[in-house]
Amino acid sequence: MGQVLHLKRLPSMLLCSHLITYFFRNSKMASLINSFKHVFISLLFLCAHDMLQVMAKWPKGGSTRFYDFKVQMLKVTKLCHARNIVTINQMYPGPVVYAQEDDRLIIKLTNETPYNASIHWHGVRQILSCWSDGPSYITQCPVQSGQTFTYEFTLIKQKGTLFWHAHFSWLRASVYGEYWNKDLVQLERNVLASGGPAPVAEAYTINGHPGPNYNCSENDVYQINVVPGKTYMLRLIGALLHMECFFSIANHKLTIVEADGEYTKPLTTDHVMLGPGQTLNVLVTTDQKIGRYSMAMGPYMSGQNVTIQNITAIAYFQYLGASPHSVAFPASLLPRFDDNLAVKTVMDGLKSLEVGNVPKEIDTNLFFTIGFNVNKCNSKTPKQNCQGSNGGVMAASMNNNSFIKPKISLLQAYYDHINGYFTEDFPGSPLKFYDFVNGPNSAPNDTGSTNGTRTKVIEYGSRVQLILQDTGTVTTENHPIHFHGYSFYVVGYGSGNYNPQTATFNLVDPPYMNTIGVPVGGWAAIRFVADNPGVWFMHCHLEVHMTWGLGVALIVKNGQGPMETLPHPPADMPRC
Ligand SMILES: [Cu+2]
């Protein structure tokens, strides 16, 4: 399930649930703000644990908003193929959640499907509410068929467009920008069993619609009606599963004003690239001649020899007064699928609107490699199970460890001191330094990874710098690395192997993000203060890479007193 979470200081925060790649709202800033007047629900909030004490110290003025999320099957027909997909409230894309900065959200999830489910509130910092973060087997057991769980968290100092999505198996696809004719849970099992790569999606979609370029999809097109001479704000959400994508509107410029729910200096561009989980608010002025213009979404793939869906999803940007049958101006501005420079150029221009509170001194220096592995085949039926490079099994890793999800909630195991489910020996830097970008590459002999549920423990309040370094085993590739429970300053990035002697950092106004596309064959440096206790997943948001093990859990210890201590778990935590 995917959705948008949108927070604004004046208007409000909007948590949209969307399946899509992009979510769109209204016109001029002023009218936009007016359009977000929602009904406030005032209720006494009953709270069991120390949260009451904690909340008393939070800024006043927040309302409490209630949502009912029922996980339900919905029959849809797309591309001449009918199938049942997993949705929230039988909506595809899912429901929008609206809230204001500092509001409290209470969202009751009831699972009425045969599948397991959990919801991650992507970009919500979950200050002292790690229990409601949502990733299955990390902060909770999945909500089983027929069960309920209530997520509760406060949007402390957050505003902008964020995004909710399923965090069990590959189910977020069905509230997502890629469309599959297959059962996603079965598909994940099949891909894992094969040891090989994932097949490509049948289509990309914009707000659930593939558009006219696909077979049997001529009339399944999303359309926005616009008035000439206005400025519109579009909320773009990378609601993708295994792909990153470019987006553009024919003949129109996009001015980025917000990234990952944080204001940026205005940056005008012909196109943007969104990795899965990334959000961008862009302004578009309807200053072209009256007509119908294509909005286009197509693949960005920086890896070598990767099979991709290369058909572009199209939606219409339709001016008032244009004939409904007028020819759409083609979106000629989409970069080629392998245009790395197009991605870098936008990233180079992305700066925080205001001077940030970037940590200048560092207590904890971390260095994680990210990339692929090929492990040796151990199967008696290699043709079925070892379809990776040279008859090996595909994997992915951080610091050469492929993360294995535990059988119970990692947070529960940590909180209750239950032994045997995880270790605390994830290395803070690679065990071996070598030319990361260029080798080794003779799969599967020298390309293997270790595996385990390894965690890295961080002291409360540490000022952390983390270098993320792409590796070239199998192929280099841009990996969108997402960190739960935190945003971080992207202080630097570059190509090749990270070299502290030559790397240049921006410590003044770097973008403050929750997902960073680490440049293909390059590195990125991020900084944050570890001031939110809990167990926080850091992983590649390309789903199949995460499935192969590209992730790690960071444990941030408690500090002093209730404001720095994770409260008790809610009474209705699901059981595994
Ligand atoms: Cu990845």
C-alpha cells in the first residue's frame, strides 16, 4: 500500500495514501493552503504509559486524528487482466491521511485479507514511538489475517509530503507505481527460490493508471485538469517497487520546493528522478498554449545488463478549453534510462531552504559498503535454484553482510532481552578495504557475502557521520538508501571510492532527507544526531535488493529520563 503523508506548517499535514507515483493537489499556494481546512477531531487521548508525561512537554496545539485502515482485497482489471490486489479500504491508490504539524495520528489497522500486513509511515520520525514504525520483523510482528493493530504517533515538527506503504513481503507494489499481473507474495517467494533476478513489472502507473503506451490500456489514463495562467503544486511520490523513475511534463518546467517533506531552495528543472520512497513537491505554471500535454514517467537504471520495463507511463495535463481529443504533446524531455548526469544535475542543485543544524563535530564515524553479491550454489537442483551470475545465487549486502529478518520483532527481542534472535556485531566499517567500485568480480568464487541478523548499536546523542559506498560486484548501481526514524543531512557525495582527502562537504545548507540515492559507482556522506531511541531499519528501498539482504538495523540506546527513553510497547502489539 502506498500513500502520501503531507505536512505543512500553515495548512496542515497531508498523509495521502497513494498507489502512485505522484499525487496531485490543487493550484496556487494560497488556494492550496485554503483547501486544506479539515475537520479537526478533538478527543481526550487516553494513553497507557510514560507517553503522557512525554507528551505534556511537546508543543501544544496538536489535534488528534483518527483513521480506520482496513486491509482488504479489491478486484481490478488492468492491461486486460483481472486480479485481486491488496489495498487499504478497497482504494487504489489508498486513502489520503491529512494532518497538521504536531498532530497526533491514531490509525487502526484491521487485516481482512489472507496475507500478513503492516504499514510503514515513511519519513515520519517516530520520536519515542518506534513501536509504530511498521516494518515487519523489525519493529513489530506483522498483523495477521483477522487481527488489528493501532498505530499511534505524533508528527513532531514535521510538515510536507510523506508517504505510507505496506512493509510486508512485496505488498507495497499494490499501492504502488509498478503494476504486476502476479501475486506479489508468491512472486517474492519464486524469485528467492530461483536465486536469480526479479522479472520486470507489467507497467508503471501514474495514480494507478498505466496510460496509452501499453497494450490494452488505451483508455486507462490518469488526467489532471488545469486552468491556464496558474501555478499548481504537484506532490510526486516514488511509489515504486524495484525501479527508480524519471518524471516530466511536456513543455513545462518543474520547480522543486520540497524534498522528503523538507523545504528546499527553489530549483527549476525539466525533469526529476524519484527513487522508491522519495517525495518531491514541485510547482508547475500553466503558461503554455491551450492543449493537452503528456506527463511521463519512465525508468532510470544505472546498473549494467539489468532487464527493465522500458515503456513509459503517460498521464494527461489537460488545459481548460483544450479538446478532450486533442493530441497530447509528447513528453520529449524524459532522459534516457541510463542518463546518470541527469540525476546528478538535479542532486547538485538541491539545497535546504534554510541554513541547517548540521553536526560539525563527529563522535561516531561509520562506513558501510552497499552492493550485490553472488553466493555459491548449495542446491541439488541448481537449474531451479541458482539462476544468478555463473550459476550462483544472487544476494546483496551492507559491509558484505546480507541481513536476515528475524522470526520475531527485533525491537521486541531487544526490549525484552530475548536472546538468540540477533547479534550486535555489525562492523562499523568494512572488514576489508579494497577497490570497492572495480572488484572483485569473478562470481561466485570471490563475490560471496556473510549473512545474519547483525545490528549496530549507537549511544544516545552520538553525532554520527556515515559514508555509504557503492560496490561494483556484479554491477555498480544507484541504491536509494532509506533510514527509518530519522532524517539526515546529505553533506557530500561523489563518484568512485570515497577519499577523505579529496571529498568536499556542504555543512551549510545540505538537503535534509530520509532516502538518499547513493550515486552509481560512488559514495554519499550523511550526518545525523542519534537522538531517537529504538531499533531503526536502514535499507535499500529497491525491494528486491532488500529481499536479498541489503539492509542493517541500527539500535539507538536510551538516554536519560523519559524524554530520552523508549516507552513500553502498546498492549495490542501483534504476535508472530
Ligand atoms: Cu539497492
